[in-house]
Amino acid sequence: MGINISRAHELMKSAMDYRAARQDMIASNIANADTPFYRPRDVRFEEALAKESAQIFAQKGQELQMTHTNGAHLNGFPRSNDSKATTFFRDGHMARNDGNSVDLDVESSEMAKNSVMFNALTAALKKDSMLFKSVIDASSKTS
């Protein structure tokens, strides 16, 4: 299990995993730019990350329960613990004569945006870890 630095630390690690998966998917799209009938893929993880965030930061007893005032009322849908990213085809671009719809400009800009977000997460994780390290260092000096 390891040391749990903070609740946000676990969420940032998950976000980095999703960003790495997205980077691989975009790289695959670029690699298949000349493959006939290839459709670019992408990964949507924002919903999964929001679910995971809600689960990590939820306070016990803070969830609103449905009230049943009549026995004929339907039960609510159970909350899903499925925190997996969904893969989808990123269409909307004109396919070339060979049926391939990869747009290198779109893929390059998506890769750049994803890299910026990954680097921001890396910096945030380092800062979070350094704060934890400084507390440990300060506590060892007082003994």
C-alpha cells in the first residue's frame, strides 16, 4: 500500500496514469496516419476522474439519501464504482480517399495539450511530495 501522502496525491497519480494512456493513444493515431480506413481514437477520462475525486474526498455521512415516502417508489440507481476511462473514435474530420480520418494538425495539438497537463501534474506531485518531505525533515531535527 505505501504511505498515503495526501488524498490529492492519489488523485494526481491517477490523472497522470490517464494522461499517459492518452499520450499513447495519440501517438498511435499519428503512427497510423497512413493506414487505410484507420479512425483516430481518444480516451475520455474526465468523468472517471470526477468519480474518483468524489470518492476520495467524500466525507462520511455527507451523501444525500433518497427518501421513500411510498412503497411504490422506485429505488435510485446504485452509484457506480467504475472509474475506468472510456475509449472512443474521434471523428468529425473528413476522411481521405483511403478512408483514413487522422488529421495530423489535430493530433499534434492534442498531444501538446496533453503534454502540458502531464507536466503540470508532475510539478504538482513533486511539490506535494516536497511538502511531506520537509515535514519529515523538520520533525527529525527536533529529536
